[in-house]
Amino acid sequence: MKVTDEITGDPSIFGLDKPAFVITVEIGSAKKHVLEVGDQTPTNTGYYVRLDGGRMAIVAQSGIEPLTGLLTSPPYLNTLTPTPSPIPPTATPLPPTEAVPTVTPTP
């Protein structure tokens, strides 16, 4: 990510009071960084960001949009379509037979 400028002021002016995205990066178990992404700049060439709740800056749009794009278009692995196995032949059903009336002898 390319930082184009550092900024100071009230974070709410830059949309950082309610960030649009919060990106957390963990490096092993020792380091963790949180990048809050606020509003776009008026020229639409960057985003206001805050790193670890402190330093605020403007980051080039090309550094943020590929990351946020992963939310709407994640890189799924192609899955193979299984080949159907042949269906074993079934026995031909016998035609129905006619019912034969049975007579019960009367006593």
C-alpha cells in the first residue's frame, strides 16, 4: 500500500469513527496490525485509513480496492465436476397379471 499523505484531525471527518472496512493482519503470534478504512478522498484516488488506532493517512486506491474486492469476489478454487458412474441395468418389470376371482364355498 502506498501512503500518499499523512493527515491529522478529527477521525470522524474522514469516516474513521465508523470505518467501512477493518482489515486485521496477523504476523505469526507476535504481531497484529489493524487497518481501519474510512471514506474515499474527494478526488476518488485514495482512502482515509488509520493504522492501529493511531496514525492516520491517505492510501492510494490501488492499495485498498484489491483487498476489499476479496469480500465480494473471493478466490475460490475450481472444483472438478464428478463423472457420473454408469447406472446398472435393472430387471425388466413383469407385466401385471389379471386378478382371478376366488370363490369361497358357502357352508
